[in-house]
Amino acid sequence: MNVRILLADDHKIVRDGLRTLIEKEVGMEVVGEAENGRRTVKLAEKLLPNVVIMDVTMPDMNGIEATRKIVTTIPGTRVIALTMHSDRRFVLGMLEAGASGYLLKDCAFAELATAIRQVAAGNTYLSPRIADMVVKGYLNKESRSSQTVRSLLTGRECEILQLLAEGLAAKEIAGHLYLSIKTVETHRRNIMQKLSMRSVAELTKYAVREGLVTLEA
């Protein structure tokens, strides 16, 4: 039986390239594509892929939050991060969210194919550079002592923080997440209180620094 794969990346050219390469591999098929984290979660629930190849930084909902939702709600689906980011914040964020693999976009496709097969078989795959970073991080206990945005905020608060940082108003966020405006405003106040910040501008800078959003065009 083929390994069913869902591609999640906000750049269509990346998805097109991955689809072309993956579909040349024996025993693999691409069953869907998504351009943001929220769409990825919805498609994963509908298509039930074996593996999701997930970019980390995407609009609407980032790859870390999308991974967390997928791993929680669809136990049979496993996630491989494929990203340009080698920063420890992203690596540990994805692994803590439940990702089974982490590769950088400068890897050879043969390595990605190996990772897909390993992860689909129930194993974990980290590229050598990432594995070395994770081991050093745990040896130095850095991953245990540092506070991250995800240790300070709930999953819903992380979602709202990302959308605020992307420039959406409370009314737009409420419509997007099917919440009342009052609920969104309450979340915003709680986020500001937890982070000791007083403006959306400060929240935006924080979200960029923590990797929830990027400054890419």
C-alpha cells in the first residue's frame, strides 16, 4: 500500500517540486496540498494521510500549532518538518508538538524519501545537523530551562497572537475562528498580561522573534 502524503507549504513552487519528486518514488503518493496551517489541519482530518510534510512558518496557523492539532486529533498521521529554519526554537517547538521528523530544505531529496519511509514505519528521523543540535540542547539542559511562547500561552492564545501579528483586527479574528469579538478581546488582554506587553506592536515584535510569524514578503 502506498504511503499517502499531504504537502503543507505556503510556496506553490515548493509544493509543485515536492509533488513531482515524490510521485516518481515507488510506494508514495501525494493526496493533497495546503498553503497554511489551518488548511493543513482540515485536509488532514478529511484525507487521513500517513505523513504530512510540514513547513514551520506559514500564514494563518504556523506549522508548530498545526502539528500539535494533527498529532492530537489524528493519531495515525505523522508529521515531518521540512523547513529552512535550523534555530533551536523551531526544532524543539516542532518536536514538542509531536513531529516525527525534522529536515532542512537544503537536504537532498533522497534524504527526504528516506525520512518519509522511516516515519511512515513508525520511526523518527532527524537530519544529522538537527540531531546533533537536539542532543547538545538536552545535554546543556537549555530546552528545559528556557521559557518559550508555547510554555507561556495556550494553543488558542498562540493562534490569536499569530493572527494579531499578521494584522487582523479583533472582528476579523472572531469571524476567522468562529468566536465572539468579546472572547477574542479577552484572549488579547490575557496574552498581553502574560507577556507583560501593552500594545499590538509589541506583540507583533514578540511573535516575529519567537517564530510565530516571519517578515517574508
